[in-house]
Amino acid sequence: MTWQTVVKPEEGKVTCFLIMDDSLEKNAFVICFQGQFYAYENRCPHMGTTLDWVEGQFFSEQWLMCQTHGALFNPINGDCVSGPCSHGLRRLKLRDEQDHLLIHA
Ligand code: FES
């Protein structure tokens, strides 16, 4: 199991990165929301696009939003709360190591 080092985003911000998953490179992101960190694969469960085809735009008020058709996701657990998606975002394993994060697909 390989953990990837990722820079911590500031409150309300996002860090995008690539992560290896079963020998495939995938888009991923980590957010800081209300002082906690949450990491997800950057792939909308509706049609598979990245959430931020408007680059770097993930948040719509308190929700994560897919820019393609406007699906909204709970930032704490990735659950779909509105829109055409049938399920939520895929959450990634995360360890907070004080000055950085370790993330695993
Ligand atoms: S691709 Fe995300 S809502 Fe359609």
C-alpha cells in the first residue's frame, strides 16, 4: 500500500493531485471543510467527468458541485444531495500527519 504525500489546503480551499489506483493514474482532490480534511476521487458518479471542468471550482456555498450538470455533494461524506447522480463521490483514505496529508486510493 502506497500513501501519497499531499499539501494541506487552507480552510475552504482544495488541493488537486493525481493518485495511482491499481496502476491507473486518477484525478483526485482534498478539501479543508470546517477544519477537517476530506479526500475524494475527482470523478462525478453521473457521467464520469471531473467535478471542476471549470478548473479549481468545487464549492457552491457549503456543497461540492459538479460543474457539468450541477450535482451537489456533501463535503463531509461525499453523498449526493441533489442532481442526476445515483450515488456519491468515492472517498479516499486519508491520514493527517500534522504538516502534510497522506492519502491512499
Ligand atoms: S457529470 Fe456530474 S452531474 Fe452530470
